[in-house]
Amino acid sequence: MAGLAGWHILPLFVVGVFQPSLGGINSKVCDPNTQDTIYNYGLTLQYLELNALHDEMKDYGFTILGFPCNQFGKQEPGANHEIMATLKHVRPGNGFVPNFLLFQKVDVNGQQEQGVYTFLKNACPPVGDSFGNPTNRLFWEPLKVNDIKWNFEKFLVGPDGKPVMRWYPRVNVSDVRNDILKYLSFLQGQRRGFDAFPFDR
């Protein structure tokens, strides 16, 4: 698979938060003595799936680049040196260590967003149609239609440095994997003279 080095998937790593409810006609207060946490479920399981994806695809020149961010529910409040310990012991915990590059925290939206995210968001159409209620959840200004909606939104960048695809945070990593395999097949076909791009533009 020579010639495919240098393509990347750029996920965001921040944990989601559930807004508490104090009960009502259509809801009930949960047991405060529950020993488990939300960090064992939901989007944080994508850490494990992304490790597996990186293991599977690294021999093809594929790598995952992770950029922690504190703009979504203030879910990454720790200092940069605390992030790895949090991943290992809290979320997803159980000794987890990412096998892909994890950078320092960045802003991905707003006035202080990193240039790479400005580029990616301008090159790829937005995913998802709503931010939901941004009050006490989204911490940047101004909100723009093409902004990243929440943690674990992903971008695929080809070996030529051009963005290929963007995924909503809740898209299963297995679906992302299937799209990457389609793109890999496209790249191999291109080397053999076929040009049928596998996705709608």
C-alpha cells in the first residue's frame, strides 16, 4: 500500500455532559448511589474504537490526530499535563492509553480557533443542523453554521492534504471506518486509472 502515507482523521476529544433533571411528570430522579458514571458509555467509547481503527489502518499510512478542546460543556478543564492521566484513569479509564497522536488543548471554534480548524470547516459542509440550546454548553463566540457542534466530530484528510469528509460526533466509528475503506479503495483505483469518487459531493 505504498504511496498512501500522510492521510489523517482529525477527531475532537471532549466528553459530553447530560443536563440534570430534578424530576417531573415525565421524568424521575435517578439513584444518586449508582456506582457507575456516564464516562463508561456514550461518546467516550469512541476512544477505544479509534484506537482499534488506528491499529487497523496505520500500516496504510493512516494516523489519527486528536485535539482536546474545552469549548463543549467545559468537559476538558484540566491542564494539558492532566489529560493523559484522565484518559487512563477516568474516561475511558481502565488503563486506556491512546495509540495515536494527542495534541495540547485547542479552540476549534470562535475568535481563538486554530487555523487548521478554520480551514477544515470552510472546506467541508457542516454536519448536523442544530447546536441545540447553547446556554452553558457552548463556550465560544460568535456561533457560525459551519462550527463544530460537539466533541468527537471528525474530519478525513487525504494524503494530498485536502479534506475529504466530515462526520457528525455521534456517527459510529464503524461507519467512519467503512467510509475510510471506500476512500482507500478509491485511492488504489486512482493509481490504476479509475476516477470514480466514492462519495456524493
